[in-house]
Amino acid sequence: MRVHKLTFAALAVAASLSLTACNDDDATGQSDPSSASTASSSGGGSGSGGSDQGGGEDSAGKSSGGQGTAAGTGSNENGKVGKCRTDELEITAMDSTIDGDADGTVAVTLKNGGGRDCAISGYAGVDLKTSQGSLSAKRTGEQATPGTLKDGESVSFGINYPMNDSGGSGVRVTGLLVTPPDETKSVTLDWPGAATLPVTDGAGSPVKVGPIGSAGQGG
């Protein structure tokens, strides 16, 4: 009986050790996939994070590039050419009357000195200073063509006025006031044309102005 008891005890111990070994193997087997999943997740997270960060850097780069482009164009918004400002233009006037013409002509030239290309079109404001007050020029009605004035380039328009052939003293012209299209700031110039205009009955301005680009063509 004693021998049988020892045998049963030995079997019980062996069975216990066998179960413990199985449990350790199962635990080890579960730990390995868990570690691999974590590494994969970490690697994926790092890769995804790197990708996201890379995308963020690309996005930031593009955004920065866009701002650089916008800053490079100065007042030109969204890639569009900004209009010419009075302070950017060198404005001069000269007599362009051709012998034999019934009317006199003054050509006004606007040179872009603003350091950038700018848009200019339409009609400039033109007022003659005279001994009888200010006289505003009337538009000829010609079609104005939109255009871009490159930095350093010039464009001109014409002012036509009647010659004083009346034999009288007429109306003395003392100066010329020019306001570029879409601007409110004016420039005062010497009047290079005939010294006087004929006296009119006040039925309208005898002075006419053509659109930008029409030097010598108004009338």
C-alpha cells in the first residue's frame, strides 16, 4: 500500500508539472503575437505619422510658396496685375500739332516707373486751367482697350482743342491738370499747346480727350 501511495503521489506531481509547462507555453505563444502587433502598430504609426508629417511639410511648403508668390507680386492680388497709380507714373505733355490740322493736339505720355507692371486703360481726367477758370475736356467716345504697361514703358493719349483764329485775345491757358484712369490724385503740368483758346458760347467744352493709347487720334 505504501508503494502505491508513493506512485500516485509521483504521478500527481508529474501531472502538475506537465500542466504548468503547458500554461507557460501558451503564455509565451500569446506574448509573441502581441509583441509583433505592437511593433507593427508602432511601425505603422511611425510610418503613418511620417507620412502625415511629410504631407504636412508638403502642405506647409505649398502654402509658404503661395505666400511667397503673393508677396512677390506686391499689390498684385491673386496673380492679377494691379492698376497703375499716379505716384508710379512719370507724366509729361508735348505739342503734337501737325501743320495743316484744323485743331491743335497735345500728347500726354505716361511712363511706368513703379518697378512693376501695371494695368491702365480708359480715359484720363483732363482739365485746362484758364484765365476764365477750369475747363474740363470732353471724352471723344472712342473705345478704350485694356492694356498692361510694363515697367519702364510708356503710353500716350491725345488732347484736341480748337485753334484761336478769331483774331481776338481768346481764353488764355495757364496749365494742364491730368488724373490717370481710376485715380483721384492729379498732376499739374505746363500747357505746351497754343497760348489761347477761342471764346465759346458755353455750349460745351471745345477740348476733347482720347482714351489711353490714342495720342494724336482724339478729335
